[in-house]
Amino acid sequence: MVRNIVLLFVGLVLASCSNTKTEITQQDYKNAVSFMYENYGNKTAFNLYTSVSWFDDESGIWFVDYSKENKTYNKVDFKNSSKVEELFDHAKLAGALNKIEEVAVTENDLVLTNIEKVANGLSFTFKAKNYIVDLTSYEITEEKKEEEKKQSEFESKSPDGKWTAYVNNYNLFIKSTKTKRKYQLSFNGKKGYEYASWYGWADIMKGENGDRPKHFSVDWSSDSKWIYTQVVDTRNAEKMYLLDWSKDELFKPELLSYYRGSPGDTTMVMIKPVFYNVTTKLEVASKLPTQTHINAVRSQWTNESGVLLADVMQRGFQKEEIIEVDLNTQKQKVLITETSKTNIDNFEYRFLEDAQKIIFLSERTGWRQLHMFDLKTNTTNLLTSDTYVVNDIEHIDEKAGVIYYLASGKEVDNNPYHQQVYKVNFKGEETLLTPEKTNHEVSFSKDGSYFVDSYSTIKIPTKTVLRSSETGEILSALTQADVSDAISKGWETPEVFEFTAKDNKTTIYGALWKPTNFDASKQYPIIDNSYTGPHTQVFPEQFDLGFSNQSLAELGFIVVAVDGLGTSGRSKEFLNHSYKNMGNNLEDHVLVIKKLAKKYAWINGEKVGIFGHSAGGYDAGHAMVAFPDFYKVAVASSADHDFRMEKARWPEMYQGWPVDSTYHEVSNITMAKNLKGKLLLVHGGIDDNVNPSATFKFAEALIKADKEFDLLILPSQRHSYQGAYKNYFIKKRWNYFVEHLGNQTPIWDFEMKKEEL
């Protein structure tokens, strides 16, 4: 009897839970759609990021300030840099345009580009037409630009104007512009061994015997006495293939192909650097190597006649050299040598001709720092030295000997992903120019006197200002982000968290998004938005990223993004965790989600999903076969499921070269038998970035292992999905999680259009 009462009580509780379950509604989907960028960007959320343009005459800047009521084109003139003014009278300009446009134009309809100052007014482009407006009379005239005599893209004139370089029958020629006399410089060219060409990432060939698109490229020395170019050798290169089903008028697929080496391939496009003396009309030999298209030699002329700098990376990305080449003497000298036991991922340099110095970024100290090589003394000095990361060189004032750069992780109590602006002189004396402990996105004027700074965090709304480069002083406030509409309807900025990584010592960072109707008394499935590709990071360091995962959260999920060990933006040691070990990049994700579920009762740690695109798609697929008891639902789009089938450069950089057993061990395909949960594979049919072959091969392996999965091919799409295909994919991804992770009945018929937040 007691047992029956207990069973009855349990049944009533279960029935009660079932009756109170909230089914997903059209309104939930409307909320989700409203958080797509095209529906909120400067429509209901304003000035999340402001794009500022510099006038060509270097007299000032112009930008657009958005608000609920207005869209205003403003300017700042450097003569009075503290004053923000309207660029023109918006009502008068709209009225003037109404006289010549077929459709009525209002002040807020003005979409102007290419704005420049002209005598008494402005020139601009509106609806693909060029106009000039007199700012006194507001008379508008269409600007009829004289057709310039454009040089053929298959010709190049020397700086002194005396010679024209061109190609005929795959060989390089030059022609005197005065006498028209022609000189043949190369003689070995033929189809597949082509002089003065270049390898193109998007060189798609159509049909079984299609030709590679024609290319032409030469680099003249500044004194016009030398030519640097290259031979592109495709004779032994293997192709990747695609079938294009997108042509409505065709009832059979079109065969597409392109040259793209896979990891370990020797049958690749080869690039040979070649040099010519214009005076003698002869090729000048050098010791620079012929290399594959993934590590081709890159060269730049100095102002010393016949002398150039060459950047030579050995295959495997463990040794890189900057070499001075003197074609006059045919001698070479190694200036800088960069080596790594793992990989060289973040090296770059700038040559300062007048100062005879090379500024370069290197991780040789364990952190990406600025170094200076002096060509006069053959010595290298460390300009910045600390446990932080120099992200980018923004401007170099060679005359003053000052370098402006972005760095993150230097200031105490600032998030290590938040970058700030600094300057350092050639003595190594550093100055912080942006004291706000936020993330700074900047753009410098051409002469380096000013920079525009958009600074924010995921919690602090964006402010965009104009600053002095010398002092960092804010000269004028340009725009301020406004998300009051979103806040009034329940939106909150994502929650930032930090935990200790799997090494039990390193702090890692992430953020989570909640639905706007969040109820702490409920439990929500959690979805990992993953991209552990070692070349980047996903922590939302700036305010405009605060909406990035909100759409999916609106459908009843907690969405999380985290950067575990092995991603970029931190120390070289941090990055090295993923070297030859990319299959373990999700371990910190699993650790973090478990900790979040333990910390928050409203996270259901038994219902974990994951999605990602490209390298993130690999993560999503890998999660289901490497952690099958943890991740339950995944959507993997445009993924490189087996790095052996990828383009060569990326895997060889991070998984190593030569190809070894680690490639097999981290492959989703070889682990297909482990699948337990629900997996949706998606790929564009003509993806020439990540070829769809690995998705098909993964599908084959899943079928052979008798594993249930779902497959969506978007036949006409490349690596990124566009227009209706993008919307279709988003709906599919949303509903896959709604049905299989949220255990609800998804709705397909909802509008993917603007809705109020």
C-alpha cells in the first residue's frame, strides 16, 4: 500500500512537471531573429562600433553617429580637433537629392560613401553615382569622371616610365616606351611553368581540362634597373575537385578544380624567385630557394640598387630567415634567424630604410615582443620585454624613432585579452597612451599624428574618440554606444568567468549568454560555441560582441565561449599546448562546463551541445567522438574533420610536418565508431577553402560504423553561406538544438526578418 502511494506521488509530480513545461513559441523565435546583427546593428542598438574615415587631404575625419531618432554625418577638422560638427546640412542635402532621384530621399535615408573635400563642398557616392555638392548653395552635380587610361593588368610600367614589362607566351618581356623596341628576358616559359605569374588562392579551373586564370606580377626596383618576379610551376601539382550544382540552366554538374597541396604533399605548386638586370637584359642568379606555395619566398627591394630583403620560411614552420641579397655581387647575408621547436606562427617584420633598421615581432622570449635589428652594427636589441603580448604594429615614426603598437596583458588588473595602445622609442622606453583598462581598437592617421580609438569591454559600452598620438590625450568624443532598447527588454551583457585550466596553474577566460527571459529557478541546456583553431581566440573582448550568441540563447539555452590552453593571444607556452595535439583542445572546454554546472544550479550539465564552423566545425565533430559521454548534440559546419585532407599550410603549422601518426590520432574520421549523440554535418558543395571531401569521408565512416547522423549539403555554397542559404542553415542549426537538446518541438515557419528587441 505504501509502495502504491509513493508511486502515485511520483506520478503526480512527473505529471505536474510535464504540465508546467514551457513549449517554445513563435515569440521565442522572433526574439532570436531580433538579435541577428542585420536586425539590431544601428537599428535598435547604436554605435556598437564606429567606422571612421580619414580625408585624403589629411585635414580631418568623418563618421556617422547613429541614434533612435537620427543618423548624422559628422566631421572633425584637425585645426580645431576638439569640435565635432555636422558634415553638411542633412535636410538640404536630402532635398537636393530628391530633385534628381526617382525615389524620395529622407535625411535618415542618406547612405553616402567615398566622401572627400572639394572646393566649396564635398564629393560623394550615393546609389552607385558620384556627385559633388556645393555646401553654400546645395546645388548638386553628377561627377562625370574622365576615363583614365588604365594600364592593362598584364603590364607594368617602370617607376621612371621608360619601360613596360609584360608577358607573352608565358615569358617575360620588357618594351621601351620611347622606341617600342622589345626585349625577351626569359626563355623557358611554357604552360605550367609561367614567368611573372602568381599563385592565386581562388584560381578555379572549370571542366576537365580547364585553364588556371591568367596572372601577371613584377616588382620593379625604385631606380628601375631591376625586376623581381617569380615562376609559378604547376607541372607536378595535384588538384582538389568540386562539383558545382548551382547553375539553374545546367542539368549536370560542372567540374571545378584548383591547385591546393595537402599536408605532406610533394606534388604541389612550386614558386621560384627570379631577378633581371634591366640594363643587361639578363637573369641574375640568386641562392634563394624554389619552394612550395605554402612557404614561398617573399622579397622587397631596398633603395640600394640591386639589393633586396628576402623572407625565407622552411617547410614545417620551424625556421625562418630574413636574408639580404645583393644581386650586384650575387652574395647573400642572413640578417635574422628565427627558430622554434614547435612552430613559428607570429613572426613579422618592418624594414626602416632611412634608419637602416628592421623592427620585428618574435616569440623567441616566450612572449610576442618587439625587437630591433641594426643593419649597420648587425646587432639585435629587445625593445619591449615583459610577460605580455604585442599584437600589432600600428604606426612607425621612423624620423622620430618611435613605434606605436597594440599590446595585451601588460597592465595589472586588466583582462589579458584587452589590448591597449603604447609607444616605444628605439632606446626601449615605453609609454602607455590609453590608460582605460578596456579593449582598444584603433586606426592611425597617415602621418601618425592622431588615432581613432574605440574602447570598450563586454560590460562597458563602446566609446569612440579621437586622440593625440604624442600624448594619448582625448581630443574629441565621437560616438557612444546605446543599447537602452535591448536592456529595457531584458538583455544583459554576457557574464565573464575565469577558471584554472587543465594544467592546474593557468587562468583561462570565457563568457556565457543567458536568454532575456532567464529564470534562475529553471535548468537550461548549455551549448559550447567553439573555435579552438590555434591561430585565434574567441573571448568577447569588446562590447559589440555582446550580442554574438544571444540569438541561440533566446531559444532556451545558455551559450558559452571559452579559450582554453592551445589558443592564441597569450604566451608561447600557452599556444604550444595545441602543437601536434589539436585533438585535445576541447579538454579545457569540458572542464569549464563541468565547473559552471557545479557553480550554477540553472545549468544542466547533462545536456551539453556544441557548434562551430571551419576549425570550429572540427571541434563540434570531435566533441561527439572524443567526448561522446559529455557532449550530446553537435552541429559541425564546413569542417576539416581530418587534417590530412585540409590545405597544407594550416595543419602543417599546428599539427606538424612531416605528417605523422598524430594526424591519424586526432582525426574525427578514425574515431567515428565512438559517436553516441546527435550530430548534424553541414558543408557547402563548392567550398574551395575547406574542401567538402572530409565531411563526406566522415559520413562514410559513420555509415560503416552504423551510426545515426544527419547531413546537410548546401550545393551552391562556398566556405561561408550567403543570403537565403545562410538563413536556411541558421534555422536548421537552431532547430537541431531545440529538438535534440531542448527536447521541444521546433517551429520552422518563422520570419527571418527584423523584429523589435
